[in-house]
Amino acid sequence: MKIMVGGTFDPLHDGHKRLLSRSFQLAGPKGTVIIGLTSDRFASNKVHPVRPYEERRAELTRFIEESGFEADWSVEPLEDRFGSALKIDFDALIVSEETLPTAMEINTLRRKEGRRKVDIHQITCVLADDGRWISSTRIYRGEIDPHGRVIR
């Protein structure tokens, strides 16, 4: 299977790791995972600071290589919410509860452009120790660490 997943991945936390792991699991050993990584320009819209693209890409690459996933993979800059998902053929999009609406919009736009819709696989967000979602914003605010442990 050819899988697409996207995000800013800063900092790379346990929720991101679940999303990426599920992507590689669905792709299978002979599949491909295309990771859209938010460009510096697009990431500037975030409410919290974001490290430069190359730093985030290096951390993402390190996680993938250390995890020993078997599928082929690539990272491409994500300049908007859709990236290449409207232009290329692939089998499935892996999303969180938070990004499900964007995936549904991608399928709507693909159909309008005469492309086949893709499967959408939604993972459940990883909860922090306080029962709320792990998120980059919460980490940057100093509420939790990347594993969801409460700091304050």
C-alpha cells in the first residue's frame, strides 16, 4: 500500500509516533509511506514556535530509522493543508481525530478533480496522564512532556 501522512511533528511526541507507526504498519513491508512535513513558511501559521524544517526532518528521520520500519518512505515539504494528496495516486491517508476533517476535504476535492477517493484511517489521539490529548501546543506551554507526563 502507498500511504500518506502529514504534520509539523514539532516536537515529535508520542501521538506523532503512534500516527507514524500506524502508517508504516498499514503500508506493510513492501509498501511506501509518504510523509508531508510542514514547511517553514506553512508552519509559521502555528500558535507556538516551530523549529526549522531541517531540524524537524532530522528528528523524524532518526525516529523512523531507529524504529526499524520495513516500508520504503520519503519526506516531502508540505506547503499547505493538502500537499501532493490532490495530485498523486495513493491508497490511504492516516490521520488523527484532529485532522480527520482535512482528510474528508481531500477526498471531496479528489472526486471533483476526477481522482478516486482514498481510504481514511483515523487513529485515536494519545492521552496525557491528565486524560487530555498530547499536543505540541501543550508541550510548548510547559503543561506536559512529549510522553504526556504532566509538568504543572
